[in-house]
Amino acid sequence: MTHNILLVAMREFRQITGMRSFWLTLLILPLALAVGPIASRLTQSEKTQRVMLIDADGRAAAAIRARLDTDHQRRVLTALSRYAQRYGLDRADPGALWAQHDRLFGDADVAMFAKAGGLPAALAAMRPATTSETPKFDAPEADFVVLPTPPAIARAAPGALDAQLKPLLQPGEFGDKTVKPLDYAVYIPRGFGVQTADVRLWSSEQPGANFVQPLQTVLTQDLRTAYLESTGLARDQARTATSLVPAIAVSTPAPGGGRERMLVRSVVPLLSAYILLMSLLLSGNWILQGLVEERSNKLIETVLACISPDELLYGKLAGTVAVGLTMVLVWGLCATGAAVATQGAVGAFLQAALAPLASPWIILVMLYFFLAGYLMVSMILLAIGAMSDSMRDAQSYLTPVLLVIAMPFTVVAQGVLSNSGATAIKVLTWIPIYTPFTMLARLGSGVSTMEIVGSGVLLAVFIGIEFVLLARVFRASLLNAGQKPNLAALARLMQRTPA
């Protein structure tokens, strides 16, 4: 019996792996790994937005430019602080600003950071504490660059600015698509804060809060300073009063901890659940095609003259599972190769993502649920193939089955990543047809041993019952050509005991 099952499994494996569609599908992930970074670079848009400041008095523009630069340096300092904390670089200079992680950096901190030499000086100070495995610091790009104001626009009357700026904000409408559009233009009229409070803002699209807020902060400070001066307060005192801000102490998990740690650790479990789902969706047609062709070509009678229906069933099941595992193995090797070839921050991320696999228990659990899920769905697909006279008939069963299996996956993935919907995910864990996908996805976010064992035992019992019932359907349907069983007939076939 074992010899016959092995022969059927090898034949099924060779038949599926001989299809062109199998090899095309097998190459999808390697091609994506190779093309993905290239496509990302080609499609990456420029983040830095272009700004023009038209200041009739020549005072506010300098303050706006300084505010935009200060906000950018604050982002650099914050990112540098997280970088130093993540890779243990604080020991290089414990008293440096970037070695302090318990507060929001104010304007005075940013000014001190710039005075000390800014980013180049900080990276130089960190260098003694870095190792060959420390990734290069990726500084945040500047959100804005302030362009010089053309003399013609600087001298233009306020009423003429619309016509002057439109070709710069929307150059494509004027036939010059090679010119980068201006993102923002700001006009501060003469006497702002004293004679008028009106300011004009032009934008190439809906203005973003990251520009409007600093612009409004600077202009509001000028207005309040002018008002306090009008009440008799000295200008220095007025500016001091409008620039007072609280010092806020901040407590956050270290980089790689808290929610960030949970998300990173969930990458591999979620990916394994996704690969299980995708391998089943892609191999569904292959699992059906061989059996349907054997039935439609009347070859099944010849096969059954040599082996029993049970041997045919288990052999085909073993062959299709071997095909699925081969796909997963090839994809896993390609992903591992890409990870090994990748250095720097991506390598550090992958190291954290693979942390759940450090436990042999988690590896065994992932293998169990992956294999159990593949066996469970493959058995359903083989039963569908035994009932179908053509691929059209098989598709009429296959499509709703796969939709029912795949529908909750989005809910599970979103629930794991957002750490919400815990009740729904726990309910899905105890529904056997969804148990493999849900448990694989949840392993990175922490699941109790009792829940793993309980859902695993329930899944094993379900698969055992499924094998008994669907094996009856498989045996009874192999030679029943031209008959499409309804639900009542299907239930009767499940109750029929083997002869």
C-alpha cells in the first residue's frame, strides 16, 4: 500500500511541476524581490517641497525660513537620538543632546545642536562606538526648500501676483512639463502686524498642515508681538512673552520595544500565514486539473484497476502537499538569500523580525499549523476534483470555497497589525477552517500555550473528521460521471460507509 501511495505521489508531483504555469508562479517571488527595489527607486517621488516667500517688508521671510530649518533640524535630532538609542551609541558621548531620550527637543536644544556642528559633528562623535554591523544613519529629508524670489515677482503689485505665480505653480498648463512646479508661495504685505494682518498663500494642491502650521506660528508670533508693543511693552519683552513654551518630559519604549517590537515580531508569522493562503490559491487549479482530466478521459477506471481509491487519495494528497511545500521552500530560500545579501538597517530589521524563530517551540508550532492548513484545504480540493467532470464544474465549487477561506484574512492581518479586534481574532482562532491562518498570524503578538494547544487539538480532530467524511465523497464520486451532487446528496455520500 505504501509503495502505491508513493508512486501516485511522485506521479502527481511530476505532473504538476511539469506545467509552465507552475514555473511561472514559482518565479513570482524571486522576480518581485529583484524588481521591487528597482521599481521603488524609479517610482519614488521627491519629498522636498518648493516654497517662495514674497515679503514686502523683508522681515517675516527670514523668520519663516528659520522656523522651517529649525523644524527640520529637530526631526534630524530626534531621528539621531532614536538611532543612537537603538544601536547603543550613547556611550560615545553620554552628555550629548542626541544621547538624551526622555524629552521633546525644543528650539533651544535645536539651536545648541546646530551650534555644536549639527549632524556631521554628531556622526563623528558616534563613530568610536559604531561597529561593522551598525547601519548607516539615514537622515530625514528636508520637507521644504525656500527658493529665491525673482525680482519681477518681488516688485509686482499685489493684484498682479496671481498672473505672475500661476505659471510657476502649474507649469504643465503652460506647456512646460519639464519644469518642477512651485508647491507654495506666500505673500506678506507691507506693514504686516501693524497695519494689516492679511497674508496670502498660493498652493499647487491642498496645503499640508506641515507647512501651514509653522507658517501660522511665525506670523501669529509677529502679530502678538506687535499687539503687546502697542500696549506699551518693550519689544524684547513682547517677543519673549510670545515665545514661551513648556518643557515636556517624554517616556516612550526604546526603539524596537513596545508596539514597534510587536509589529516587527509579527512580520514572519503574518508572512507565513500569507504564504499559506497564496500557495493554496495558486495551486488550487493544479490540484484539480490532474484528477478532473483523469475522470473526463476515462483514465480513472484504469488507475483504479491497479490501486485502491484510498491509495489514490493519499497519494494525490501527498503529491499536492509536496508541491506546495516545494513552492514555500523555494520562496523561503530566495527571501533568505535576499536578506543575507542585504546589509544595514534592513539587516537589523530582519534580525528583529526573525526573533520569534529563536524558540524551537514556535518553529514547531508554525510548522504544525502550516502543514495542517495545507492538508485541510488540499483534502477539500481533492473532493471537489472527484465530483467534477470538467474544470468549469470544478471552478463552480472552487471559487466559493476559496472565497470563504480567504475572506477573513484581511481582518486578521489588520487586527494583528493594529492590535485591535482581539475578540474577533480569538473567535476565528477557534473556527477550525480559519485556525491555521489565524494562529500563524498571531504568533508574533503573543499567544498563550493553552490557546495554542487547545486550538491545535481542535484542528487535528476537525481534520480527522474531514478526512473520514471527504474520503467517502472521494470514493463514491470517482466513477460517477455526469452527476452533480447537491447538498443533500453530498450529505448522503458523507454518511456512506466504505464497502
